[in-house]
Amino acid sequence: MSAVPAGDPSSPETGGAPARDGAPAQEPETPGQTPGQTPEQPPETPRPQAPERPAEPGQPPEPPAGRTPSLAGLRERKKQRTRLALLDAALDLFLSQGYEETTIDEIVAAVEVSQRTFFRYFATKEDVITGTLAEHDRVLKEALAGRPAEERPFTALFEALRVVLCAIAQGDPTDSARFRRVRKVIESTPSLVTAHMAAHSATTDALVAEIARREGVDPLADLRPRFVVAFFMAATKVAFEDCARRDIWDAGTVAARVEEAVALIGRTVRDWV
């Protein structure tokens, strides 16, 4: 008979070491385990993901996990909507009662915003019109800078203008209608014609500088870049005025006639000068 009581931790059957007084008994070692090493825990079973709930009728779907709408993008879209609302309200008033007779108070009242909001988007009442066309000038300058270096100066200006005209003619119908209304307001308001030409002065200087850069000349010492740009700007001005005189306001037709006028001045300079 064994002298070790049944269940004694020092028994060979249990495989444990005798516990010292006050020390906890050691857990049995797993075969192949280094003494003192914590037994490995079995891997956790992945918890199933809950299926995405469909959006309620009339509600936008929830964005995927980790994706949230861009707050900056939302703010920019809201700003653009406010700016266009002010522009459209101003055009309605300019065409119905006249540019000079319309006040900023009337414009903001039509949109139900404050004067402070108006001045966030436009520096003056005049800027409602001239600032709208400034985007076309920006596109023209960028298109000219991207023309091939071997292109002749007048051809490069002409092709750059075609980019702007195509954008107007083939753009959103709302934008085309807005362009038509802006042109009507300008052509019917002498003060805006003057302001528009003043705004074009900065664009002219930028085009002269770009043509001089392309040709490798100093625009202060060589007048040829300024001559070429002056011919080009005169052609566009005459073409727009001709459309207004003929009561042509459709964006596509205006674009085609401006293109014809610019091509004509090239032939005129070649044949008549």
C-alpha cells in the first residue's frame, strides 16, 4: 500500500510538485511545454459581423465603415450654391429693372441673406458681373500656357480661345443661359462695358507676358507680343459686340461667331497690312 494519500499533489499520477507552505500549487505542465511557461490560449473564433442595415425609404444610405462625407466638400458646395443664388437674383433684377437702378439691398432680399453674406462672395455690385467672366479669362491663360511651343503666337491664342468657347458652348445648359444673361447686362450698361474692358487689361498683360516668354523676347523692349495680343483682343471684342447688335445670345452661336472673327482678323492682317 502506498504511503502517499490519494490525491496528494506529490503523487506520480498527478505529475505535480509538492507545494510549499503558503505557496499555491502549480498547474500541471502540458507535454512539450517549458517549465514555468504560460500555457498558450486557443485562438479566438472571429465574431460574425452584423449585416449592414438597408437605408430607410427616403433616407441616404449610411457611408461604409471608416468613410465619412467630406465636411470641406459639403461647405464648398454650399458656398457655390449661395454664390450662384446671389448671381441669378442679381441678373433677374438687372434685366428687369436695370443695373444702375438695382441695389445690393434688393439682391440680398431676393435671396434672404444679409449684406455681410453678399460681400463674402462679391467685392462690389459690379463684381457680380465682371467676376463671373474672370473665370473665362483664367481658363484662357491656362490654355495658352499649355499650347505647343512651336505654335505661332496668333495660332496659340486662337486655339486657347477655342478651349474657352467650347467650354461655354458645350457646358451645362444652366451655365450657358447664365453666360447669355451676363452678356446682355454688359452690352446694355455702358459703365459695365468700361469695367469689363478694365478687367481685360490685366488679362491682356498676362497674355502679352506669356507670348513674350514663348518667343523668348523682352515684352518691354519688343512690342510684337503686345501687337499680336491687341489684334486678338480686338477681334473678340468686335465679335461680341456684333452678336449683341444682331441680338444673338445663344452661347453656341456666340462662340462660333467669335471663332470666325478671330480667324478673319488673322487673314485681314496677312492680306491688308
